[in-house]
Amino acid sequence: MRIDIPFYSQNWDLDNWQALGYKNKDDAQYWERSSCGILCAKMAMDSFLSQRGDELTPPIKEIIGLGVKQGAFSDATGWSHQGLAKLIEGFGFKATPRTMNSDQLKEAIENNSIPIISIKWAFNNKKSLKERILFWKKYGGHLGVITGFEEENGKITGFYVHHTSKRKEQNWQNRLLPVKDFLKGYTGRGILVSE
């Protein structure tokens, strides 16, 4: 089962920084590498808007500006789940930061909700020093969107994901990850977006 969700890349044409709306190339480059949370929020919101035939959300730069103004972003920690949820709610959607296991992710998709998930970049399984010390907790640093799942005999075998990246080759649209690989990079936390 898959939901039709638009994909937005984090790989921008930085030589075109003026058309992107930035004051210089360095500014555009900073937001290119710091835009995964906003891109995921835009993917989820635009999915619902396009299903209804409504106008899509504003350009990325404008949404980033709103998020920064609301305090949803910090240079040290990136986009907060609470901050992104508040931003998404400002566009008229429901957004709930929460922990979710595989079954809850599947149930969310079945109920036409879209999970934005906290992950390690490209679902890499390498543990940080912080994770080795605090072994019970997984840290992500990146966000992705679940677009669907596959199952066999009632058991989840994989999840489809949109993984946005500033690296062209790591922009994955509806990439099917076997559940074992998915769980290696998924922190168990995310934001559930619905109408």
C-alpha cells in the first residue's frame, strides 16, 4: 500500500541562489543542508492539498522563514519535532510528535496519515558516541517521509520512504527498504500528519 506523496529534493541548484530567494550563495547552501524538516513537512501537507485539488503550500524559503520565526529551528539541533508540528498545524493540518513502532506506522498509513520520521542519514546504522554512551536511545539528525509499506502474510516486510538529501544519489523517491534495514536507521520517533 502506498500514498501518493510529492517528492522534494534537498539537492538545489546553488548557482541559482537568487531565483531560490536567498541573499547569497552561502545562505542558500546553509538552508539546502538544513531543509530536510521543512521539505518533509511540505511533502506531507502538499499530498493532502493535491488530493483535495487545493493550492499547494508556499515555496520552501517562505516556509523556512515561518518556521524560523516561530522558533522551530536552531543551528545546534536543527528542526524540532514540536516546532515542525506547530508549523504544520498553522497550515490547518493535525500534527502530533510521538514515538511509533512498525505496526503503528503501518496503521497510520492505512488511516491516511503521513508519518514524518526521525532517521539516520540514508538509514546508516553507524552509532554516534552519544548513542554508545546512552545505549538505550537512538539519535537521528535527519528526517524522512514514509509513503507506504509492503507486507506478506500480515507481516510488514518493508517501508517505502522519501529520503531527501543534498547528495543527488541519496534522493530516494518511494524507495522500498526491507524492514530490517529500515529499523537500523529509524529512531522510533516522528510526527504524524493528518487532515
